[in-house]
Amino acid sequence: MLGVTAGLFSWGCMPRIASAATTDPRLLVVILRGGMDGLSTVAPYGEGNVYVEGRGELYIRSDELIKLKDKKHSNFFGLHPSLKAFGGMYAGGDAAIVHAASVPLWARSHFDCQDNLENGLPGLAVSKTGWLNRLLAALPSGEPVRARGAIEIGSAPLILRGAEPVLGWSASALEHVADPTLYLIRTLYKQNDRELYDNLELGLKSQRFAEGLGPQPDGLTDLQVGFLGAGRLLASPVGPRIATLSVSGWDTHTDQGGVEGELADSLTLLDDGLSLFRTTIGDVWSQTVVLIVTEFGRMVANNGNHGSDHGVGTVALLAGGAVRGGKIHAKWPGLASSQLLDKRDLRPTTDLRSVFKGVLREHLDVPSAIVESSIFPDSVNVKPLTGLIKGA
């Protein structure tokens, strides 16, 4: 089962900052927690028997995959059949893929690698702030985003933490509190704990904003609710410009399967959520980038439990009308035993920070000096990945 938390940033100043590819850009960062299997999500069927024998029971036949056209990687990569909507976006020029990607820390630890993905620092460096919050903090003082803060659905992931304020919102929490009860809670907090009172007021402010966007349809999965909320809020002219979704349930040690199984089920839910987001955000899709990332990939070989164990290299997915789609960014390392990392994992050739930097530079037009000094310090050798955004 996939678990979802989300946060949304208000970026009222972006029309003034961004002038490169889009005039009023939106960014949704989706973090898949647990380690998504990149070799099944975007399968390198062009490796032939090396891929078939290496994956064993996790192997997906080439005729079952959604074939991906790419000038540099002809007849080589195929998309998992559960990602039909994403496949349509790729074919339509609104989605791209970065393969053999990884966080800079190759530790195969959920906690360490998730922190590494979200703090944006090299190796085992520790930080209490996330790179998205540092992005906001680096903006000039007086910009509207600092006054409006951020909106967060559920608990705050590290990527959002830092000096910039974060509003909190839940799709089913505060609206069910009767007014007398709410009055008593507010009075109690105001008299006894000013910090709790201030946080409650931020939450109520977020709730009032969200209620203005209309009721939530019945029968949606938690992930669809997250994508629906992100789409509605990002589409609003007075809403946020940056959002995050955090999705658990990608640690496929058992029953991962191939065309069917735990991974296929998770990918279907992700695909359905992305499709709903596309519909919900409407015309703003043309100014939007959705960046889907995970903390690490899986071993090439299956583990004997119909699943796969922690690996290193994996994929990052990009979707949105602002994405220069129909393209696979990959310095492919190969799957032969001698080409694998520690003779077991897909060897990373792209640092995820280069993807993040490329999106910030091309989509949000953040100056290089800010990207290198404040947002991703000590990473001058990690160059921004170019060609990710239309018109950049």
C-alpha cells in the first residue's frame, strides 16, 4: 500500500524571476520512498540476454513493454506497461527520462539516502534543511513567497524543512472540528503555548484556502487525493508554485513481480495519480514540471523471494507541458557483470543533483550562483543537466 504526504510552496514572486522557458512556472517534486526498481520501470531490453538472465524472474518481455523512441537509444528502452499515461505523455513530447541516476551517496540505506536526496549535500553530510527550503530562503528579502510561506499536506519531509515557514493542511482533519471545540483549542493554545497556537493558525489559514478550491470527489486513493490537491493548488492563480508529494511503498523485497505484482500495482497508482494531476491542473500544465525521484534503485538480480534488494542506480521521471519530452538522458553503463557497481547494481552515471540543478536553472531561471552556493553547496563539479525544458 502506498502512503502519501505532501507539501506545497507558495511562489508568488516567480513571474518576476523566471523569464527563460516559462513565465509563471510550476514544479511538483514526487519522492518515491523505498527505492523504486528503475530496471523494471524503464527496462533496457536492448541489452538482450544480459538483461534477461540478469533479472531472472523479474524480467519483462520486450513485447510487453511500451517501446520508447529516442534518437540516441534506438530500440533499447521500454516502459513498464503499467505506466500507460506516462507513456502517452512521453510520446506526446511532455515526458522525459533520466536513467542510471542516483543520489551522490551510494549507501543502499533508506534513511541515509533519503536524507541525501532531500538535503542536496554530498555524501554523508548532515543538514537540518532541505534544498527546496534553501531555494526559497535564497530569494531576495521582501518577495511575496516569504510572507505566504508553504502549504504542507501531512508531515513535512526534510526537503521542505528550514527557515522558510511551512503551512500545514490535511484533506480530512480540521474541517471536522466543531466550532466550539475549535474555539476552546485555540484559546487553550493561545494562553499556554504560543508556538502551538501559531502553528494551528497557519493550518487553519491553509484550510480556508483549500476549501475555496471545491470539494474532494469520493472514491479516490490517497495518492490520487495528493495529486488532486497538488493540481488544484498549483492551478490556482493565487495558489502555490512549488509542491511536493512523498509516496511510500516502493521497497519491493518480496512479490515485486514483472508485468504483475507489487511494483506493477504501485506504478499503476502512480500513473493514475499523474493522469489526474494532468487533468486537474488544466492549462497550467504547459508551465509545469513534475519531477519523480527515489532514493536508490534495486539489485539487478532477483533475491529468491520474487523481489529485489537494495541497489544504487535507478531512474528519474519528468513530466509536464514544460518538459522537453520524448527524450532519454542516459550515459548507459551496461549490465554485464564487469560493468555493474560491486558486480550487483546498475552503476550510476548521473548525479540526481544535476537533474535538480537543470530544472532550477532552465525552468525556474534561478541564477547559477545561487544554485551552487546556497541550494547545492560543495557541488561545483556536478554540472546542471541541460535540455530538460522546452525553450531553454
